[in-house]
Amino acid sequence: MSEIAIRAGSIDEAGEILTLQRAAYLTEAQIYGTTALPPLTQTLEELEAELADVLCYVAVDGSRIIGAVRLAVRGSVGEIARLVVAPDWQGQGVGTRLVSWVEEFAPAEVARFELFTGHRSMGNLALYNRLGYSAFRRQRSNDSITLVFLAKSRL
């Protein structure tokens, strides 16, 4: 995977990031039996507005974006969100590399990272646990989804 590069994403790439996000979250839709998930219903305009307020990093293979992640800095907390990997690249370490990149290059004031995933998203939970994240809260989102919030202190 040495040909994969990670760099800052831009608002100009919002359309490609949104397409990737939708493709990546289809497996989540199957797990929960609904396509009414925010990553699948987010509009291009909403994503562009979000990208103006957060840090975004993308993993690229040549000119193709194969992964993306966002980081919102809220005081000393870095909120990691929308970690997505193209379906044909899942399971090959792209997600791990993106999270590790965020942890390494987050602004200096970030002392703790937080993120969340659904309670039935076993692959996501396993990844985050392997990367040192621990659950600290659960919150019912709707009848079929409970969100699991995980955190990790910055080393």
C-alpha cells in the first residue's frame, strides 16, 4: 500500500468525497436495514458547508480518492467523523492509516480524540478498539441504532 498518499481534502473535492461516503455507508445501511442514515442523506451543499468548518484528509491512489476522514477541533477534543473507505479498498489498512494520520497531525491543542459508530458496526468497533479507543457512552439514536461513543487520549 506504499503508493497510497494522504493529504488535505478540499471543498472542490466535495462531490467526489460525497460519492465515496455514500458508497462506503451502503454496508452500514444493510447492517441497520435503512438508508435513512445522515451520511447517506447528506446533500452536496451540506457537505461543502461542513468542509468549510472542519479539517478533512483524503487517502488517494493516484488521482482517485479512496478514503476520507474529518476532524472537528472543539477546544482540547478532536472529534473524528465520517471515516470512509471505498468498498474495493476496505480491509486493506486505509482506515487505520487515516485515523493514525489524524492523531499524528491534529492541532497541538487536541488532547483527546472522540468518535462514534453504530452498535452493530462490528468492523468499525473492532478497528477503533485495535487503535486504542474505548467506549465511554451509548446513546439511542432511533429504534434500530444505538450510537457507541469512543475516546482515546493523545499520547
